[in-house]
Amino acid sequence: MNPLRTRVIVRNVLVGAGAYYLSWWVSPPLEIGFGKLTKGVTYTGDFAGGVVMPIVTGLPVALIAVVVGATVVWVVESETPFRWAIFPAFLYAFFGYIGYHWARPPMFIDRVTQIVTAAFLALACLGGAMLAIRRPASSSRINPV
């Protein structure tokens, strides 16, 4: 394999991992502010507690995941930058799924909540990448004089 191509691949992987890592440093202030807005909201029933609640509580992280997906698409060196956004989306899905600790054996609705949270963050990252591909960076546009 060409050493220059290997460097580009390593750089692109590090861009995806670094954007994911930095997102967890940026999201806590948003989570605190959003937590103050949604304080006291109760989710009754299985659907609201298992599906709506993880979407609402994960919204600040999902907004950052959208930015991560767009940033990866804009920064990587590739003819197909969307493929590189799959790596941070996988990280969001993987760590979003395993990031739960249970005091009791989890019930089915607990697992649904866990899957919804992980899928929501991964889809938000891929959605940001799609938006970035559809609207390229302003520096890549040619403005005729």
C-alpha cells in the first residue's frame, strides 16, 4: 500500500475519532442548560418513557453529533467523505449502547431506551454528514466576478 495513502487514512480516522472525543467536551454545557429547561418533565407510559424521553434528553448531544458529522465531511481528505462520517457515527452508537449500568436486571423497555438513545445519536451524526454533503463549504464555491 502506498505510504502517502496510509497517512491519509490514518489522518482521516484521527479526524473522526478526534471530533467524537471533542464532542464530549463541548456537550456538557448544553446538557446542563437543556436539563434546566426540561426539569420536572415527567414521561408516563412505556412509549413516552422508552422512546420520547431518550430523544428529548439526548437532544443536546445529538446537536453536537450533527456538527461532528458535518465537520468530518468537511475536513477529511477523500472523494467520498460521507464514508468517513460512518466512523464517528459508529462510535456514538457503540458507546451510546454500552454506556448503561443497571442496579437491577434490565427489563425490555430499558433495552428499548438504550437502543433508541444509541441509534438517535448515530443517525444525528450521519444526518449532519448528509447536510454537509448537500451544502458544500463556502470556500469551495466559485463566485463569478
